[in-house]
Amino acid sequence: MPDLAIFYEWLMFAVRWLHVITAIAWIGSSFYFIALDLGLRKTPSLPPLAHGEEWQVHGGGFYHINKYLVAPEFLPEHLTWFKWESYWTWMSGAMLLALIYYVGADLYLVDRNVLDIPSWTAILLSVGSIVLGWVLYDTLCKSPIGQSTTGLMLVLFAILVAASWGYTQLFTGRAAMLHMGAFTATIMAANVAMIIIPNQKIVVADLKAGKVPDAKYGRIAKQRSLHNNYLTLPVIFFMLSSHYPLAFATQWNWIIASLIFLVGVVIRHYFNTRHARKGNPHWTWAVAVIIFIMIAWLSSAPKMGQDGAELLASASGERFMATEHFASASLAVQTRCAMCHTAEPVWPGVYQPPKNVILDNDVAIANHARDVVMQAGYAHAMPPGNVTEMTAEERALLVEWFREGSGS
């Protein structure tokens, strides 16, 4: 019978797949409607109460689209609501956060060399900070500052910079970067669930009741939708960041996270300006490239955890170190894997440890037991192409060691 660990791995795979699919759907519809809204034109042939129109061609057909700021004189029986894409993106992301960073908190969330706290404390800090992010943002939008687009964005950027720094003082570098994505994505999803959709429902209900809907609901929803549009690209970066130690494992990772927001904003500004037919601000690409070069330069700073990395074993790591087969498993890993997974790799063409995983000492190997057995025990993904000639017996040893330590 396959091990529970394999089922758990496939569960994470399934949830990640769902997350990617729904994120594509949400981002696609968001980008489309912003581009559509910015490209609307006023023509003499507009129907009564219509704000603008656009003709589009796609898939062999033509589409004639009219937009109403409040609502037309009548509504059809069927309305298509764009909400479940955002809801399921957030829910699947929350499930991934729980499956990876909460269940595996002692490795992926807590870095005892950064802040030695219990896993449950780290989880509470994680959840609390994400909720706090939405509360702060929503309060700002509803305050007088929210009336100024520039003022609101400057204050919001200051909050994001503070959050970037704060997360690096609490969690692992990888978790800190991921939490910036969760922090921002929660704001975006809550905008849809708590502002945009409720406002649209108010307008629909008023129209059905024979009342004239208040145009403010549409204006508020549009503002939040535009915020989501500008925050999308940074969130995608944070989703991918866990694969790149140059992003999350340097001492300036919080500055890198902050600068990514600026890159995302200027890129979206370029496309939004073009869609609005207000010119081609090519300068935005120069700014984006300059900022990205700054990020690359910052990433060359000393890596986190490479000055005596993994000095403290996690709670699970201590269990794996106490097993009967640990000494043999550690020898196998250091013989077959440590030439790449070390602070200064000696394998030609490898200049940094993959995903910043160090496997050149006992504590590090015990902490990463699950990753080791999944990559080199159950699967044969590591070493790549089996270049170091790990034997079948060594792979079986890793599986047996993992079963001992996990009690399975």
C-alpha cells in the first residue's frame, strides 16, 4: 500500500493545480475587463444611459459591447457574475498555505535562527497579519485618503514595505516572500467578495425594485477593481518566488519584495495607458528594467543561512536525527547530494544550492527529511540524471529512514 506521504504529496499537487487554474481564470478576466473598460468609446449611436461601447473580433466572430455605469433600463433574466474565479483562487491558495506552511511550519514557516517561536505561534502570526492587511487597506480606502488615488497608493506602498520587512523578522525567507503574496492576494479577493460583488448586487436589487441606483457603488467597485489590476503582477511574482533563492534567501529580500511592487505598477501602467488610447509610455519599460537590475544586484548580497546554516534542528528534524538509520541516511545524502546542496557548490555549472536547500550537515539533512525522501527516495528526480550514481539501496534506505522518523 502506498505511503500516506505519497497521498499527501499528490493532495498538495492537486490543490496547487487548482490554484493555478483558477488564478489564470481570475487574472485573465481581470485584465480583459480593465482593458475593455479603458478602451470604451462614446459614439452618437449609444443606447440610452450607456457610457461607452467597443467592437471586438475574436474566434471568427464580432462582439458589440455596451457599458452602463449604473444599469440599463431593464436587465435580462440571466447575468454572468465574475466572482468564483477570485473566490477559488483565494480558497485554493489558503489551502496550499495550510498544507505546506502550516502543516510543515517547523521547517517552512519557522526559522529558529531568525525567531525561535513555536509553530502554533507562527501560524497565529501568519493568519493575523493577513487579516490585518485587509483591515488596514479597507480602512484606508474608506477614509479621506481613499479619495486621493496618489495618496492612497503611497500609503499602501508604505504598508507593503513595512509588511515585507516584518515578515522577514518572523519567518523563513521563503515564507516571508510567500506571505507577501498571501497578504496582497487576500486584499484582492476581499475586494471582490466584500466590496465589488455586494455593490453590484445593491445596484441590481435597486433596479429590480424600480429605484434609481446610486452611481457611487459603481465608482467604488471600479476603484477596487483597478487596485486589483495593479497588484496582480507582484502577486504572480510572489507565487513563483519559492523556486528562486535569489529572490527570497538574501539579506535584502524585503527590499526586493518592495521593489517588485514598483515593477508591477509601471508595467500595468504601460498597458493601461495603451488600452485607454492615451499613448505609448515606453519609459515605463526602462524604469522596470532599471528596477529589475537593482533587484538582481541586491540578490548578490550574502545568502541567508549560509554562515553556519541550519544550526538549530526543527522539532521534526530532532525526531529524524534520533532514528536508527539516520547516520547511514546522512552519509548517503552527503555523498550523493552535498556537492550541489552546499553553501558553495562544487559541481560545474551550479553556483548556488538549488532552492537554497543545504544538505552538507546532519541538522540540515534532518530538517529537510521530507524533501530528501520525496526527491531521492520515492521519486528519482534527484540527483538529476543520477549523475552521482545514487544506488537503489541508498534510495530504499532513505525511505526506511523517513518512515522511522515519521512513524509511518
